[in-house]
Amino acid sequence: MNLGPVVFEAVNVSRTYPGVRALKGVDLTLRAGEVTALMGENGAGKSTLIRLIGGLEPPSTGELRMKGSPVEFNSAADSQAAGVTVVAQEFRLVPQLTVAENIFLGSELTRNGLIRVGESKRHAKRLLDQLGLDLDPSRTVETLSVGNQQMVEIARSLSKDAEVIIMDEPSAALNRGEVRRLLDLIKLLKSQGKAILYVSHRLDEIFEISDNIVVFRDGERVGDLKTADTTEAELVELMLGRELQKFEQSTHSTDAAEQPVRLSVEGVTCPKVVAPVSFSVRRGEILGLAGLVGSGRSEIMQAMFGVIPAKGEIKVDDKAVRLTAPTGALQAGIFMLGENRKAEGILPHLTVLENLLISAKENGKNPISRAIPSTRRELDIYNRLKDELRIKVDRPRQYIGNLSGGNQQKVLFGRAILSGCNVLLLNEPTRGVDVGAKVEIYQLIQRLAESGVSVVVSSSDTPELVTLVRRCMVFRNGHVVATLTGDDVTEDRILAESVGTAGPSPSATADGNLVVKDAS
């Protein structure tokens, strides 16, 4: 096998923050026409290295090189000018602007100080066509699906004609069909000679598209593997430094069928949910919600927490809940973790300790709302949850924004536990979380159910639903099209119901009456 020329190198690179050494003398080599996967647990140092390559921070020691020559990236502009582009995990698009305007944002095509709108659209269309994307450059980004927004983000990065493409969890928010399109696009870029660094926690993607795998653990490089010569089990053990725990669904999920109803939803409609939805969740049960992006499953979760307006009735322990705002849900014992932890979860200007305790209840009261908080009590709670959830954090007063995405998610789970909720709503609970932390979160969800909490899990990750639940409602086009139980909760069945290949699908006429269309 002929190796492509080396395009980028990180040589003995370290990065130190006050009291923390995030990277410890790591090396990385990227070659033209190759996909290198960067793997590791949350907090292993992957995001830190990406920030260095992208010019957001300088290395404390070591050297970055482009085609053998040392380079200094003092800004993102420096990195881009050298031929590097980063497709970030969090979208940097402006929703109100068009596809074309977003693609050339910051590098607009101008003449005499005026933006050449027509030329921008034509250039954007050519770029989209080259990537195999059938998108109208004149559409505003806010009207696109999450998957198409991700493609616009990629097109924007590729408009710079970069030689090195860094992709940080690009598939985290995509459904199965959108992931397929993304992987095909990466193969196309590879054939064009691009050097690609791909970060993902999805092992099936890594083994399909990568040539090499570099493994980080605790800020150090602990492995440099040829993908074809390794196995998933070997890779996971190298990432974790231990054998992966196996998650086994307890018999409690079956026993919950004998418990009283805790959450009751009757005739609820909301934006994107056009047919009234009714269901109940028993004490200690874990209910799954499946469906493609835009199917209505995320919206019904938001309606139950009072985030979006809804009609119908919701009861907790047979008491009606007033859901005009999340405060009503919280008072009724409902707590939700949203799918976008940066926008809906963490409070980045607060510390890890403050984020943990912000919703905590002790004997019905918030322990940090007292005039003089008990510092010792707070630290005891912090230390217990830090150990129980395996949160990688250096000190309680560290800002949560400095943690990896997976560790931020664990802090939010700690917040949910301390809220004392009876109903826990989880929207994409393991998005951006490594394989080891996934198992820990599954175990935590199961322990919460065993303690009597009713849990509703909305996820685009069908293996996750199959792992966790014994009852799963499938949404499609704003309707509940199936409720699967027991052995019928399988990946194939969930997918078939989600896309409409399992039989006829209901839809609504203009006057709101239901009709049935043949799925074929």
C-alpha cells in the first residue's frame, strides 16, 4: 500500500491550563488521501488537540508542521490560511441567513465593497453539487433538517479549499440515513486527496471509513493502530484502560408493569405533533420514544416539560400538571435533560459545583438557596456524585465550560438526581458520550428506574433504545405509528416503523381528519 505524503504533523505537543495538563507530549501525523480516527474517552484530550490545530489556542510546548515546515496558529484565520478547516461539533451557522450566505460567511464574494449575491449562489450551487447535495442555496438555514445543516457546515468548511479537514463528532446529531450520506461524502473527500481527522464515539463509523486510529487516554497518546488490524474490543480496552463493562437489562423493567401509573399523557398535541398523543408510564418504567428528526418525538418531550405550548392533559401521580412553563413541571416532579446541552443544559458561566446543585432539593428545599450554604454538605454531595458518575474534573470550582461534552452530560445527570424528580425526561441522553460513559449512563438510568423514577428516553440511537427499554413508541410525521413491546423492540422494527416501510402510515388532511396512505 502506497502511503500518501504527510500534510500535517503535531510533534511532542503539550497543553497546560492552570493546575491541569490536558495534553502530555502527543504526536499526530495526517497524510493526504487518508482518514485518521482520533479516539478516547471524554476528557482524554481530543478536543484540546483540535483547538490547537484550529488555531483557537497555542500549544504550551511542541510544534505544529504543515508539509514539514513549522507553523504557528495564533487564530482560526491563521489555521485556515495554512489549509486547515475544522467542522465543529456545535454548528456555527446563522439560521436566518441563506445556505449560500452561510457558506461564504466571513469570506464573502464582493465587488466594489458589495456582495455579489448571484455569483455567491452560483458558487455555492457548484460546491453543493460537487458534494452530491441537492440543496437550494437560496433557502434559509433554519428551514433545513439537522442533517442538511450539518452538510452546509461541511460545505462552508470545504469552500476554503482546505487540505486538512478536522471533523469533530459530525454525526452526533444525525439519523441513520444522514450518517450514511456523511460517510459517503468523507469517502469522496478521501478520494480527492484530503487528509481527514475524524472524531467520533460511534465505532461502526470508525471501522468503516478510517485507515488509522490514534488513541488518547488522560492526555497521552496510548495507541497508533491500523484499522484493518484491530478489533472493536481491543480498541475499547485501549481507550478505557480496562475491559468494557457489559450492560444487562435487569428484570425490574418487566416488574414495572405491575406498578401504578405515575405519568399520564392524554390527548396532547403541540407543534409537529398533529394527532393527539396518549400514553402512560408506570412507576419505575423506562419508556422509549423513537422516530426520525422532525417526527414529533422531541416536541412531545418539550411539551411535557412546558417548553413549548401544548393542548391536552398531563398528570403526575393522578394530579394535573400546569405546563405553561418549566417551573410547573419542576414543581410537579418532572425534570428534563435537553438534547442540546450547551443551549438547554449547562450554565457555562457557573462552576461544576454550582451546575450540580442549581436544582437540588433536600427535604423539599434547595440546599444552596439558604442564606449561608453548608459548604461541607455541598462538597460531600459533589464528591459522591463525582465518584459515582466518574466525572473527570479537577476541582469543584472549575467552570463547567472547560469540561468535555461527555463530562458535562454527567454533571447534568447529577443535577437531575439531586432534583429529586419522580419523572425524568431524557432527550438524546448519550449524544457525544464515549462508549465507556454510555454504559455508565445506562446503568445510572436503570438505577433511577429501580428507585421508582419513571423515565422517558427519546433517542435517534436505535441500539440505545433496544438496550434500555421494553416498551417503545415510534413517531412518524407527527403521529404515533406503533408501540412496540418486549421482543418486538428491535433495531429493524424501530427503523421500519420510523421510515414507513412496516405498513400503511397515518397522516392528516387539511381539516385535521386522519387518513391512511400506503407507505409504498
